[in-house]
Amino acid sequence: MASDLSFYSSWWGTSVTFVIVLSGVFFGGDAISGEFQNKTGYFMLPNPIRRSSVYVGKWLSAFIASTIILSVFTAITVGNGMYYFGLNIPYQFVESVFFAWFYLAAVLGFTFFFSSVFKSSSMSILVTTILFLFVFTLIQNLVAGLVQIEPWFILTYGAQIIGNVLVVPYPPPSSVLNLGPGAGDTLITYNVTIPEGLAIIGLYFIITAFLGLVLFERKDFT
């Protein structure tokens, strides 16, 4: 490895979002839809328990469990970094860990929303997994490459701050690549800024978590 920062960028920056998505889907994919599919809500919710309390409790449980998985992966990354580079842990990695933890909250908010939409656990898990692993990335590339506008409305675009913060200097908001001689075709590459990325992640968490709660409170167990 050329430097400690390049190690953390290649090891952590390219795989942590995958770990977050899998953790979010595993712990939150059927958290709400399972109540409808297994009809467990019939036995739980007739008691004097608010649906909002059930929803928030399940979200916190999933968040804590996913945080443990993220912490284990962080410890493994730091352990490998210390093995190769000693105790020199770049501050950019600490920032990236914070961004990853924040992104985890948004992933769970989005996952709980789709878990509230469907009454089938397998369907909610499948749809959420496909969206995060394939659809969001495809839409992001199509919007940026073909339409040539910044995909600011895509959650995975905001999550790029997790890996970009490990690059020095931080990538510019946009860069133009000439694909041909002279004034030929050009390719514009967009890089989300840190404030913009935090705003995207935060809005996704607030909106999807709230919509998921509204759906859960209004849906019947039939």
C-alpha cells in the first residue's frame, strides 16, 4: 500500500456501504412486513401499545444490531491498518466512520418504509436489496452520464461522501472528460460535497422513516 489513507480508502471506502446495506436489509427488511405476514400484530397490538412505540422500538433494535455489525467491520479495518501502518489512523477515516453510521440510519429508515409498504417479508427484502445494490446505482449513472445532471435525489449518491472523504484532495463537485478530439463528446462526473451528502442522507432518513410509520399506523392486519 502506498499510504495509510490509500489503504483505508481501498479497504473501507469500497466495501462499507455494501456491509451497511446488507445489515439494514437483514435486520430491517421484514421488521414490519413480518407483523402482517405472520399476523403477529393481532396478538401484540390489541394490547394498550401504540403502533408508533412498536415501530420506533423495532427501528432502534435494528439500528443497534446493525451498529454492532458496522463496529465489528470498523474494528477489523482498524486492526488491519494498525498491522501495516501502526497507530497512525488518519482523521479522514474517523469522519468516514461517522458518515457510514449516519448512512446506516437512512438505510434503515428506507428499509422500514418498504417493510411497511408490503405485507410479504420476502417481497420487502427483495425490493429493498435490488434498489440499493442495482437500481439506485443504475439510475445514478444514467442521470449523470446521459442526462448530465447531478443525481442529488439518489441516496447512494449522497453516500459517496463515505469514500470520497478518504481521497486527498477531496474530489471536485464536477469534472469534465473529453471523449474526442477538439469539441467532441464530453463526460461529466459529479461528486457530492460533504454538506450536500449529509443533507441527502438526513432527508432520506426523516422522510422515509416518517412515511413508514404513517403506513404502519394506518394499515390493517388483514
